[in-house]
Amino acid sequence: LEYFKPNLTLHIQPDDAGIICTLKVLYWKAFCLQAIELNETGQAEIYKIDLLEAMMLVTKAWNNVQAVMIKNCWNHTKIQPQVDTNTYGSTPDTATTSYPSPMADTKAWMVVHTFAMLEELPLPNAECQLHDTLGNHYLATDWDPVRKIVMDAENNISKALEGLNMFTLRIFSCHLTQLMLSHTPQITATPAQLSNVEKDLSAAVNNLKQHKWIIGSPLTLDEMLNPVEEEEVGDSDYSFEGGDKAIIAQV
């Protein structure tokens, strides 16, 4: 077995950064609004839905997922190409003037950190990534001392980081691991669209509760978005009476 390293879920499934959740909330919101509409027209079974209707609601929900929300979620995963490079020729406030500006590029040090921490990134690949990050500002001689520290450590991560810290302390006034933490995007804030539709869904559920169409306590958001039925395998009770052929024809 090859185990994933910590916090790799979003790299393997970037939609988990909020896109799937937003789609589910939009679907549940549409489902609740449809139930409210059926209630207002006097229908007896306001929660009845077949597979085709569910598919159409999902399609509508997906079309309402905003492109900017998808973009922001994918940016959080750090799998997007880096397009916002540092401006060279100016020295960061925390850098000392004894180092050229490319040595003060945090993205370059991210490559160095990966090289020091992961045996899966061999030296030629690390040098290629440094070159891609710095472009014409990359000089191999600038990074020779850094490379030597990692190579001399011979896979001893603690020893490698100890040597690299001497550089980052002079340039950024912090250890390499602290530098990485401060420049790693953290998914702490809920995407704006997701936050808004969650409020709309809660309002729709409360509306159904007030009209006595929910018996007992309403489901929580987590219970709606991650129902136990999703874990079950077997035939669905909500099949479309026309069968698969009718669904395919409609789609």
C-alpha cells in the first residue's frame, strides 16, 4: 500500500474544495423550493420525485454554480499553474540586500522545500522547476550552496532543514517551514456562493417546517449533504417509470 501524505485530498479530488458541496446545496435548495411550490398548488405528495426530475434539478443546480467559485476553489488546491510571480528587481522588506532578488522568491523556496522533504523529486526535476519558476532570473550558481546542503544531508530531512534555515533566516527572518506555512493558501473561508446558498437552503427548510411539512427536527446541512443513503448499494426506490430509455430520450 502507498499511503497519501497529509492534506493531499484536495489535490486528488479538487472538487472537494467546495464545488461538490455547492452543487449539493443548490440541488437541495431547488428540491425544497419545488416542494414549497407543490404545497402552494395543493399537491398532496410534495416530496415525490423520480429519477428524471432529480437529474433535471441537478443539471439546473450545476448551471448555477458560478465560474468564479470554481476558479477560487481550484486556486486553493494549488494545482493551478502559478501566474502571479514576484516582481524582480525589488527586494522584499524582510530580505537583506546581500542576496539577489531571485533568492528572495518564495515560490523558488517552495521548490527547495519539496526537494528537501520528498525523495520523489530528484535533483534534475528540482532544477527544472526552479528554472520554470524564476525564468531568465535563474542562475544555477545562486542555488549551488542550497543544493549542496540538501545533497550532503543524504535524506536526513532534519539536517537538510537545519542547513536551509540559515538561508531563510537571513533572507526572510524565519525558518523554511515557517515560510512555507505563511505562503500556503489555507481553505478556511467558505466560498461566497456556498455561504449564500446555504442560507437560502436553511430558509427554505424553515419555510417547510412552518407549514407543517417537516415532522420533528429538520435535517442539518451535513445530514442533507452527506445522507447515509449515499453509502448504500442496491436498487433505488425512486426509479423513473419510463425506464432508462425514456430518460436517455429526454436527456
